[in-house]
Amino acid sequence: MAGTTNPFSRLDESLDEDYYAEPRLVTHIDDAAIGAVTQLYRDYFPVGGAILDLMSSWISHLPPEVEYRRVVGLGMNADELRSNPRLHAWLVHDLNRTQVLPFHEAEFDAAAICVSIQYLTRPVEVLRDMARVLRPGGPLVISFSNRCFPTKAVFIWQALDDDGHAALVARYLRAAGNWEEIEALDRSPSGSDPLYAVVARSRAPASGAGGHGSVATK
């Protein structure tokens, strides 16, 4: 972090769209940690609800036995999103460039950010708008481990340990101003990659700019 005063700077400040141009059809945590993510979604996501998978990829880790009315993925690579069998619709969208989500207020019942929060350069703005597109009381599950792409993770994330990461995410949510029931969880399976989460519920749809953009369908 030497030489920088911006905790949300990154070692690689090249365009994210270039960095993520090649699809990465791999998992970033092991099977047991993935299972812990899936169990979080069982615990918090309403059966039959509309789910937003923010910073999505080719797999969403949703419970295979649960059906949802609608699952929308927003991510950085079209090939990855197109390959995701759980998505009813998807959209390529760079959150570090545009923090306003292209969805209506209260459009979703629940949302997820899986092992990706460390790449947001303006996380408070993203999370504030995330609350806008969730119905009041809708849960957001933010999960993370101890892995990242180090050149693209913000410096403040890399300076902290696991407890610090949880505290930082909770601080983001409090700063956004429209989340409540914020809780930090350690769901690390024994002998596997660690898995942590911060869960919160939307307090109310925030007023402000927004709109409904085009969402590609499979």
C-alpha cells in the first residue's frame, strides 16, 4: 500500500472489462466452502423468490432442489453468464464504472455477492443502490473467503485479516444507510477453505436515480 492514500486503489488499475475479457470457468473456493454458501442461500433466500446474483459468473451456488421465480445475474463476462444454468436473465455491467443498478425499485426478494466484494472500488454506493432494488426486508448475503485476485482487490481489503474483512463489509452496509439486521457469520467447514458472510436486510427502497435497463435472456 506504500505510496497510495486511497484505500480503494488497486495494484492493477487497468480497465476491468479487459481483465475479465477471458472467461474463467473455474471455482474460487473448494467444494465444502461452496456447500457453505449454498446453505446460506437455503437459510436466507425465499423459495420461489426473485434473486439477484450480483458479480455473478458461470455458477451461482444456489440450492439445486429449490426453485426460484426468477434469477438474474449481473457480472463482467458474457460467456460466463451465458453458461450459468440457474440464470433466467443476465447482464454485463461494470460496477466500478457505474454503481446504479439497471433495475426497478423493490424488483428482487433477495440478493447475493459471492467472493467478490473485495473488487468493488465504490462499495458503499453499490450497496446503497442494492437496497433500492430489494423489497423492504429482503436479505443480502455477502460471502467471502481468504482468496482473491491480488492485483484487482482493493488495498484496504488486502491490509485486513478475516475478522477485519467482516468488520469492513458491515461498515460498508452501515455507511450505505439503508440496511438493518447486519450480522457477521463464520460458516467455515472443518478442513476446507474458510467461508465467512455478512448478511443484512434492506431497510427500505432508497429514492434516487435508477431505471430498468435491457437484460439479456438465455
